[in-house]
Amino acid sequence: MYDQYKIYKKIICIDIKSFFASVEANERGLNIFKDFLVVADESRGDNAITLAITPALKKYGVKSRGRMFEIPKKIKEKTIIAKPQMNKYIEASSMMYNFYLNYFSKDDILVYSIDEVFIDVTNYLSLYKTTTFKLSRALQKKVLELFNIHICIGIGQNMLMSKIALDIESKKTKYQIAEWSYQTYIQKLTQVKQFTDFWGIGKATAKRLNKIGVYSMIELQQTSLEILYKEFGQSGIELSFHANGVDPSILQEKDKVIRQSKSIGHSQVLFRDYDSIEIKTILSEMLLEVILKMRSLDLVANGLSLSIGESKTSYIKGFATRKKIIGNHSSYHMLSKFMIEMFDQNIGFGIKIRNVSITLFNLSKAQEQTYEQLDLFNDKPNYNYQLEDSILKLKNKYGKNKVLLGSSLKDESNQVRRNGTIGGHNA
């Protein structure tokens, strides 16, 4: 049943190894495989997140995206701590993109993140008279020569397959290259030890799969569509497709690939503990940021998820909840009502909050929406939308801090400071 959806391309997914740490190491003339370096903002204290570490540190059990206090004292004494320089990483990423343009058309390149790209090399193999593996090795050598940066590569017959090959196998191989195909996909799934290792499956989805008796990717591949659809709806069909290595996305149709992104979110770790009253200021700022990002892509959502993480000193646990909403929305006025309602229904009295996350999901193009849930008590829905649209235009033209929520003037707000960063980190 999946054959009609299969595409037969040669797609490579490229990941820059320890990207931020590599940029910082190059600046200092260090070797990422021998020298200890951590990218983190020490001014944030021992709870500061380690954004990147050199492979030399990984051998000693130090984790990327961990916390500074988790680094053993003896190792920390020998480690260089580099403050994040996000503008520099963006510049390095742009240089890499321009390098790829020397060999491939921009139409065949999809930038997935600051350190990952997909490239459809199908039509270039005959042009360069080579194989996908040899082309990948040539790219690795040239990138190392020009930028002193190491790249890992996954090869597949579609975008999903190349991404999974990259994540699951490439970093374990001699040349940091792995190639998967429809013929080998099922057998290679045995390398996936837990669901969360597989792209697109988070803890919540893994838990729901366990609930219906599915505990491995092989079991997921063998589970009927009816069972998955009953539990997950349309997302269950996608899970089944992915478990069978099927992804009909066409890289060159970039607008459609972007539209297939199921969610847009924002999360942050707070500098101090917040109570349940103060945190509403942070939530309001974050929700507006997510909505404006969604609006800039001309998208709407009919789902909202909210996650509240407790401080390690809190006796009250946080929560994670999600809600499907009738209609398609992009209005802060409407979505903030749903968010506050979800918060008030789930928050525990006396909680100390240290991290928060907001996600809008089930995205679709604004022009494709057929209806929108209106507010019975608000006779000016268009007024709210136009006001928010004006805010977006002003922020884009004059900067994020030129227009703020009134609550951003409160002591507990951190919006002005965060607007001076990139991704919440030092620019």
C-alpha cells in the first residue's frame, strides 16, 4: 500500500559536527578531538546550558545540551568555556551554504537548521560521474580543507531516510557516512533502541505508543493503520509511513515541505524560580512571539500545547498538556485565552517554575482555512487581527523592542533582554 507514495531519489542530509564548538575551537587554534571546550554563558551560573562541547569532552561522559554543574570538577578545570556568539555561527553557516552553491543549484538545497541541510544530488551523480558515497566523501574533504569543520552525512532515497541514516548510523561509521535504502530500511531500524532516537517521535508520542502495546520501531512498522489512526488520528498515518521508510516530500517543493512542519514553538529556561502569578507574564510574551513567527509564515493552528517545568527545589510537579481547538487560529487575543485556561486548570499551588514551553500545532496555510472560531463576547475580531498584524510589521521594520506588551515592563519580564539575543543566547 505504500508503494504509490515512494519516491526514488538520492538525498543527502549533512550535519556539522559540534558546530558551535568547532567555530570557537577554530578561533582559538584548537583541535576539537583533543582539546576541551564548552560553549556556554557562565554568567548564567552553574545551571547554564552547555550549547555545544568538543568531541574530546564526550569521551568523558560530558553531555551537549547539559548543565555546567554536570561537568566533573577535574575536567572543568581543564576546559575552555566560550561564551556563545550566535552572529558568528550564523555567518559560518552562511559561508557553508555559499560553498554548497558552488556545486548544487539552490533549488536542490533545503536548509533545515543552522547546522543541517538536505541536498538532492540525484541529477549530479551523472554530471560529476560519481557515486553518492564518493560525492559525500569529496564534500567532507573539501569542507575540512576550507573551513576546518567536520561533517557527517546520511544518504537515503527520500528526505526522511537520509535524516534517519544521519541520526542513527552515520556517526558510528568509519567515515561518518551512512546510506539507507528501501531494501535495507526495515533491517536497519533494529539500530533504533528507543523511540525518541527516531526523528519526529518525542516522549509523549513514545508513551502513547507504549500504551497501545508498541515498544519498538519494528513493532510500529508492523502495527495496523487502523490502530494507529484510532490513537493518533492523521499523525498515526504519518507514523506508519515513517516506520516503513516512506516520505513523499519533494525537496524542491520547499513551500510544501515548510507547510508540512507540524508545529512552531518556543521554550526557555528561566534565570530564577517563578511562581504561578509571575509566570503568566513570561507565557504571554512567549505566546506572542510564537504567534508572530507563525503569522510571518502565513500559517494558522488548531492546537496548543503548554509545558511547565518545576525547579529542582519545588515540591510541586509541573505539567505538560495539549489541546485541540475548534477552528484555525492565529490571533493572540483568542489563543491567549485558551493558554491561560489550560494553565489555570493544571497548575499546582505553591509550584516553583524554572522552564516553560509553548507550541502551536496542526499548522496549515492561512488561505486554506475554511472557518474560524469567533469569540461570542468580542464583536471586533478583525480589529484584534489587524492590530496584531501591525505589531508584526513594526517589529520587522524597527526591531523587536520597539513594540512590547505592557506586561513586558514588569520586573518579572525578560523580553527586552531576550530580544537582544539570538535564540535566547548571546548574539
